[in-house]
Amino acid sequence: MTGPGRGPAIRADGLCRSFGRKAKVVTALDGVSFEVAAGEAVALLGVNGAGKTTLIKILSTLLLPTSGHASIAGHDVVRQTKRVRAVTSVVFGGDRGLYTRLTGRDNLRFFGMLSGLGRGELRGRIEAALDLVNLTTAAGQPVETYSRGMRQRLHLAIGFLTRPQVLLLDEPTVGLDPVESDRLRNAVLAMRDEGVAILLTSHYLLDVEKLATRVLLLSGGRIRENMTLAQFVRESGHAATITIRGRGTAPDISAGQLPATVASGTVRSSGDRWEADLRLREWNGDVFHLLDKLLMAVQVDDVQVRETRLEDAFAAISAQLTA
């Protein structure tokens, strides 16, 4: 078995979890295996009911697996729960678990002392944690006056006090406005840059695009895909979509005229106006040659380029898995 501080920061090996009995058994996880290295941020994606939160709860020692094994920094999540909790910080979507009548700084002091940190050591760590999550100015205010996003960031600060090796995030920006979401992401990125291993679940794919470098796709309780973020996006089948709008005679975009780097081309007309879409597998000289040919032959009003987003890839891959 890998010793503490060596090997992957997070390891799951054949994890299974079932709920219910006999004919009413529901399998949430079915042989899940993966690893996350120190300083790596991995996103766990899947539709509702895929088993994401169940997996996070097992890794954070809140739920026992039915079978299989998992470890955090080399510590078994079932047999060494205290050691796992000592090196893990968990943030669920929500703001429970704080003492709202205390100030943000007092909450940090309280949880830091519970973790065994001395007063002298706490002083410097509290200020560093507040600065990390951009809460220094509000640190003297009661938490009951904090917005939801501020409370989420205070949770991160509490986790950072003990210098965790692993950060588990389950829908961390749910209910937050764009400004608060961005602040929370910046705090998470700072922890990643400190070498913290991060496992993230989120329905907001912007969180994934901003934070993760690798994606695990969970479906039916199993890991169906394990790839880099760039590879995941390419699974949609195209790298970008070019939309050309014009008037008069529409361009002739037939499959036989398209270079291999163009996945497909469609034209829609309404009266004397038309709109053409080109889906690109990749950018190269053939694409620009095609555009030059098309744009020279027609009257163009507008050209837009939209890079393929994570939403496109997630929709495409999910459709393949459910087909």
C-alpha cells in the first residue's frame, strides 16, 4: 500500500456503493477507479444521479463504500478516517457548518484550535487564509452578515488553515452570482498552485473550464471517460463553428466541396437573407482557403467564430452513452 505523502493524493480502486435491499437495491457506484496527483485539479462530471456526490462523501469519510478501496494521501478512508480528515478539506454547495454570530476571523481561530494549531502559529495562518480568499476586509464582521459567496470562501479559508493535501468540492458555486463565483474560483486556483489535489463536481461547466485540467465522466455509477480537458472538448467532433450571415444568393456548401478539416456545413435561407454554419474539426490552411472562396462569391453581412465549449462536448458524449 502506498505510504502517506507518496503516490497519488487521491486513489479509488474498484469503489462500489449500493443503497436499499433485495429487489430495491440501487447501485450508485459500480467499480470506480481513478487517481488524482498532488497539484492536479480533476473535474467529476455526470448527469443527476450519476453518483458524483456519493463518491465525494466516501472520499471525505462521510459514507462507507459497499466494497472497494479508496485512500487520501495514502490513508485508507475506512480504516484511517482521522488521518484522512486531517489532510482533507471539503466544501459542499451551501453555507452550513459556520458559527454565524462569530466573526469570520473568530471562526477561523475556533476551527484552527480544534485542528490542534497553537495560538502563535494560528495568527499567521489566519491572515494568510483570509488574504487567499479575499476576506481580510470583512474578517471582523459577524458571519451572519456575510453573503452566501463570502461564507463559501470562508469554508475554503478554514480548510486552508490546516494546509490540506486534498480539497473536495461538490457544487461549490451553486447559488452564487458571477462575481462571487469568480472570487471562489480564484481562491481554489491559489490552493491548487500550492500543490493541493482537487476533485471537483459542478453543473456549472464554467467552473470546470476555469479550474480543471482533466475530466472524469461518471455515468451509471462507472467512469466512462478519463481524459484531459482539451481531449474532452475534442470529443464533440469539432473545434469551432463559423457562422456567416449575408443576403442575396446563398453560398453553395456541399459535402463534396468541403475539406477534410470541416466536419459539416449547412445553409439556411429566409427571403433574401441566408446563414451558413461550418463546423471545423481543426484550423488549417484549407479552412482559410475555403473561407476566402466563399466570402469572395457572396454578399456577407457578418462572420462569427465560436470555439467549442465544454457544454458541447458534454452533450455529445452524454448522448452517445445514452444512445
